Amino acid sequence: MKKVGIIGAGRFGMALAESLSNAGAEVLLLDRNRPAMQQANEFATAMQGDATQPHVLEEAGFGECDVVVVAIGSNMEASIMATANSKELGVTNVVAKATSELHGKILRRIGADSVVYPDRDSAHRLACSIANHDIVDLLEVSDGYSIAEIDVPEGARGKTLAESDLRSKKGITVLCIRRASDDPKKPRKAVMPQATDVIGADDKLIVFGETKQLDSFS
């Protein structure tokens, strides 16, 4: 069971917490607003506190989380400080909500592993990504169509791209294969796919397709 910490109990944070709880994750939720915390007790361990204070996050157990989501949007300073504090605690994956491209750039610069934009990323989709896979970016490139990173579908493992025929069977086009390096300490390498390339079970696929179809892989 994944343990996920969420900082900020606004509409996005609350929706994310509830979706994660329904997906079977253990959820810690922190916000300055006491009434919001009382409402969230049904699906999360809800606590009142100020995430800009490092000791508050540590005492609340956020350092033990697999993922921390900073869902603060309106207060950029608080968002930035909460993100920095989460990384300082040693959290491996910190996802931060941004309200603008500038906000997002700042969050990445101070250590955020992923940045989400509520206008593009639904709380439900992010919950599925956290609960079932590593944190990956999903970019909506036009209305109803997105580019995403997915695990290799079971029926395609060990087959060539031509044999798997994901375009006709799944309605997705493979743009790139991200393959583990021989040295586990190094990041995955990008492989531009050919029809004869065999897809490994541990590969990650960068694909294009209908957003609703990509959601089904989560």
C-alpha cells in the first residue's frame, strides 16, 4: 500500500485525497483550515498545520510518504516552501500543483519531481498514476488527445512493435521507448522505435492517443 501525503485541502487536494483513498492508498492530508480537515477525516488522516514550517511536516509523518503532493495553488510562496520542505525531508517523489508556467518553472528548480496544472491534469488521473505506477507526465496536446508514458500492455510484452500492433488493437501510437540502462544508477535511455524492435516487459512507452483510452491503462 502506498503512503501519500497531500498538502492543501482545496478542491483539487480534497478530490485527489478521496480518489487515492478509493484506490487503496494510505493518505495523509495537511491544511491550515480546521473545518476542511474535519470533512476529510472520512477518507484520510487529516491534520491541521502549516507546511511552510519543516518541523510540522516531519512531525506529521510526511517524511515517511512514498509520494507527497503539494496541492497549494493560490499562495505561491507557501507552495514553494512546502515543496522545498518536502524534498528536504528526503521524499523521493514530490508532485507540485502550479497555477502558471512561471510557477511551474520555479517549483521544478527547487526540486519538484513533477508539476501538474489543474487545467490540464485531473485529480482522478493523477490519483491513478500515483496509486498504480511511477509518477509520469500526461500532456493533453488537443481536445481529447494526449501524450503519456505507460507500462507495456501485457499482450505486447516480448513482441515486436509490428506484432503487438498497438495502433489497431489499443488505439495508441508508440512515439518512443524508454528502456532501462545497463547501469541501474543511470536514467532510462530513449529508443526511437522501429517495427522490428522487441518490447521488453520493463520498458516504458511514450504514446499518443485519445485521453480516455490512455486513462484505461491506469
